[in-house]
Amino acid sequence: MKKTSLVALLLFTCVSLFAQQEKGVFTVQPKIGLNIANYRNAGDTDPRVGLAVGLESEYQINHLFGIAVGVLYSMQGDKETDFYNGHTAKVTDKFAYINVPIVLNLYVVKGLAFKMGVQPAFNITSDFEMKSYGRTLKGDYSDVLDVNAFDLSIPFGLSYEYKNIVIDGRYNLGVTEIVKEENVKNSVFQFTLGYKFKLPKK
């Protein structure tokens, strides 16, 4: 029992020594990057690479924990190849969302954070582009399908900060259906580069 308590105390002390984030600091971070997006439960599809850009703010609760809230424009969707009457049809789903990630950051080493949270999102476009027979057809899924206006994901990953520059990599695991009554959900790897501005304390 004493040995277990001693190990726990040593671990806590080590984490506290290395994870020296300044308590009570509020930062704002513009960020830009890319998504590698696809669908879950959709069969054999290929990822779509798109833009992710927005703003994130963080409050440092104590030396170990910070809570961050962001607003990002996020290009998502997928690519797939279908065959109709002997012809190939290449379809790109061009979805876009306003994502609002709410993430808890655990700083295990100064600048290095593990993160996990919840991400509500709001669909703003649900377009598609199909190329077949040498022609291109464009449309909007919402004209023919019941596209879900609200999306929910679980983001988790890690980030590293050096001299206010932040490299962030996370996976957004979709938990809601993209189209109602179809068990297809978002699956997005997101990589961003940001710069933290520290706001003065009152």
C-alpha cells in the first residue's frame, strides 16, 4: 500500500514539474490546416482532402489542464468510384461544416498536450460532383436526401507548442448520421498549424 502511494506521488510530482503551463492564462489561436476526410460504414471509399481554418481559444485551468473552444470551417466528404452500364462514374461528396470543438487539454510535458472532448457541428453545404461519360454533373444532396443539419463528433489527439507556434493533430470520430436513416458517419483526420496570442490578465 505504501509502495503504491509512493509511486503515485512520484508520478504526480514528475508530471507537475514538467507540465508547467501558466495558470489562469487565456489565449486566442488562429489556425489553418487540412482534413483527410472519409465516411464510416460507407463501404469502399477514398478520402477527400480539404481545408480546415478557424480560431481557437483556451483557458489554462491549472498547470496540468486547459480547456479550449474553437470555431472552424471544415471541408469534409469522400470520393468513390461507381460503375453504370460499363462506364465509370467518379463521385466527390463536397460537404462543409462549421465545427465547434470543445476540448480538454492535459499537459503531460510543457508544450505537449493530449486532448479529448466533444464537437458539435453544423452542415453548411452538402454538394456532390459526378464525372462520367466525359461530362460533369453537379448537385446538392439536400434536394433528394434528408441531410442532417447537425453533426456530432468525438475529437481526440495531441498538440505541441513551441514559442507560441502550435502543431495539432487529431481524429474526429463521427457519432451521428450524415444523412438521416442511413448509418454513415464522418471520419476525419485533421492537422493544423496555429499561433497563440496571450491575452493580458485583468
